Amino acid sequence: MNMKMNISKKIGLALSSGILLSAGWPSVGSATPLLFFALVPLFLLERAVAIEKLDGTKTRLFPYVFLSLLTFNIISTWWVWNASPEGSIGAFVLNSLFLAIAFQLAHYTRIKLGNFRGDFALIFFWIAWEYFHMDWDLSWTWLTLGNGLANTPFIIQWYEYTGVFGGSLWILTSNLFLVQWLEKSKAYHSKIYHMPGLIFGIKWALLIIFPIMLSAIIWMNYEEKINPVSVVSVQPNIDPYTEKFGSLSSPEQVKRMFHLAEKKTTFHTEFVIFPETAIPNGFNEDLFEETEEFQYLYSFCQKFPNTQVIIGASTFYVFGPNETISSTARTAPNGVMYDACNTAISFTKNEAPLFYHKSKLVPGVEKIPFPQLLRPIQDQVFDLGGTVGSQGTQTERTVYTSKKGTKIAPIICYESVYGEYVGEFVNNGAELIFIITNDGWWGDTPGYKQHALYAQLLAIAHRRSIARSANTGISCFINQRGITSDATGWWVPDVISASINANSELTFYTKYGDILGRVSLAFGILLLIMAVSRGIINKNK
């Protein structure tokens, strides 16, 4: 078939994939089935350019792929602009650029090794990039393809084995099968009934149906572990731009939150959780007892002695004389070295408070990428969370234990989009997941809705019930099947309570993490080595 295309058709195909992906993305278009053929135009374009190159035509693929991915990024995450215009531009451009490079490498592999290996290269390079993107200084994994199925927990119960990369594999494979179907059936010439095409059509249908049936079987046979824990979640609804770090004092905010909490807290409540940076004024962790906010916490726990409070705060960790100074440390006027941290505090009557420092940070906002190189400019970075520049982190995944022995994972905001990372808490014994967040930066946009939906994926992957406390909508509870209940509305102060079930059993994904990502990275490197070697051999010939 003649696949040669003019520039306008190439642009049209590139834009089509970007728009279709966005239309299928949660809380943007939310038409999830579109994801299973949204990449077909882009994959057809890639094949056409490969044929043109093999025929000797000088043509480039990269600009069209970048355009497609940039379209997808802007439409799906435009709301980042509300928090940081400069940061959003960086996220749109870099996220599109890096994946376009991975796509280009797969394209190079197709030209050197043929269509069969080229199709595998598209899958491996795409997932390998998503996996690599999970753990480096510019990590922004919001648009990992598997996240796109967050609207439909019923059909992805097998995430307890694969995590989100299983969803990425499903979507990519489906799109490639459709492209092969079009090729085999000669669809461009209206021969959709052609036997090779029909065979591929049947394969594609089975590819879609089988995972759904598997998920349905898991759904019907999964028995939620019954171990009820009483939890209260508070949504104070404090404007992050005008009140939280501005007109409303930190003690007054804490007072308001505890007033809300008392509406639902009882003698039997085991946990009360408050959102990220609920205590916005930074304080030295060693001097916490001297703050007014501490007194409110102390009084509340005296009134409810069986209750453990989990509350977000901006804190300072001061390094001792014999401690190793971190790369993010700052120098106080008196010469003391300290880290500014986004912290989750555990507070219980008659026990010393415990501190966990958020360790998956938002690039460019909470973390200056490559701090040793860019540290001189960290104090000029946009403030988004109570502290400016790179924040301190920790290597240990701290698990908090209640007086009754219930173990919880304190997950702060952005950390909740990292399945394997959260799994480290679960492997450390966490039986419940508490997510504290401040989603008010983005306004009433798809951003906070997507963030809440992604938590459903965590619940399935680790089979852990989740309690979520957001500064403003959506605070909620999520069961071990990934179903949300008691969701609060946007821009309303609220408090919710429920008994959610703790679970100590580990899923396959919890034990072994992102195996699909590691396998894809390994095979992607192998294919690239083969492609480069073939290129060198052919050049020498």
C-alpha cells in the first residue's frame, strides 16, 4: 500500500492522536474506550515515515511526534498553569520531548530491524521511558498511560499484579493490533472483510475482552479483609493563595480544623487526618512543643485520648554537629544547617510526635532538579507549599502505628502517583494508606479530580483501604477494590467519618513492584544495541 503522506496529513494524524488521548483521559474527556485506539493515527504516521525513509525520501518523524504529545500534555494537564505558568510550560515541553525521543529511538529500531521488532520496540521504549520517568529529578508521571484507566476500576483489578504499567501495556498493544488490522485488511481500499484482516480483528477483540473478563473474575472472587478501623477525615477548605500562606494565621487555621474534626470524632475514633501543610508556618521540629499549634493538638488528644492525629505541616529539620549534611540543606543566619520539609506528623496523647518528610517531590516546585548543579538558583523558585526551593527528604519509608497496633502509610500529595514507592510503606507493614494533600492550587479543574482517581489505582495495586484528606475537594474513602465513597465536594469545608478495613496481606505487585517497567527497560536497551549494531554493519558494507 502507498503510505506516502503530505505534511498536512502528517500534522492531522499527529494532532488526532493527541486529541483522542486527551478525550479518553480521566476528568478531561473521560471517554476511556478512546485510549484503546487513540494512538492509531500516530502509529500509522510512524510506519509511513519509516517506509518513506527506506524508499530514500528525506523526512523526519520527531516534530510530528512531539506535536502529538505536546497536544496531549496541554489538553490533559492545562490546569498546572493555575499553580505555576513557568512550571507548566516546562512540564508540557519536557514531558513531550523526552517521550518523543523514546518514540524516535523505537522508530530507528524499526528501520534497522524491521516491522516485527519495531512494534516490540514501540512498546518497550514507551514503557521503559515511563518507568525511568518514575525515579529521576525531572519525574512527572501524571500521564503514564496506565493512569488513564483510573475511571474504570472494575476492568483493571489485575493491577494487583502489574501496577499501572499493565494498563500501559494493554493500551499500547491494543493500538498496535489495530494498526496491524488496518494493514492486513487493506482497510484503505474498503476490504475490511479480507481474511487476514478478520483474523487480526478477532485477535484485537480478544485482547480487549480477556483482561476485562480476568478483572471481573478477580472482582467477584476478591474478599475484602474485614478489620474495621474508625477514621475521620477533615477538609478545611482554606484558600492556599489568600489564606493558608497569607491572611489567616497558622494557629487560627489549626483551630478551625479541630473545630470541624470534633463534629465527627468520638471516643472510639482511632485516627483523625488533616491535609498537607495544615500547619503552614514552618517550625523547628525540636521546638514543636513551644508552638501554639502544638497546644491545640495536645488539647484535642486530651479530649479524645484513644485517637491518633495525622496532620501535615511545614517543618525545619536541623542537622546535628555529627550528621551528614544533605544536598538540599540551607544555612540559617546563625550558621546552623537545616532542611525545610513538607511533613506528616503523627500525634498521640502522652507520646512524642513523629515526623515523616515527603520524599517524592514536585520538580521545579518542591525540588530543584540536579541540586548540586542548580543549587545557586533554588531560592528564586516559585513557592508552592510553604517553603521555597528544594525541600528535604528521607530514605526511610516511615510507618505510623496506633495504640491498637494499626499501621498506616502517611502519603503526602504527589507521592500517591508512585505505586512502587507507596509499596515500600506497605512492605514495611502499612495496613492502611492515608493520603494528605492540598489540591486547591489548581482551582476547580480536572487536576484535583485526576489526583483523587489515581488513588483508586493504589488501592487496587496494594489492596489497601485509603483515607484521603484534601485541603479542598476531594476528601474520601476508598476500599480495597478501588471504589470511592463519601467523597466531599469542591470548595466546601467538610468532615467525613467511616470504618475502613485494614489489610496485612501483600499483593504480587507490592512484593515485586514494577516488573513490567524493568523488563521493558532491559529489552528496550537490548533492541537499541541490536539496531545500532545493524546500522554500523550496514554502513561498513
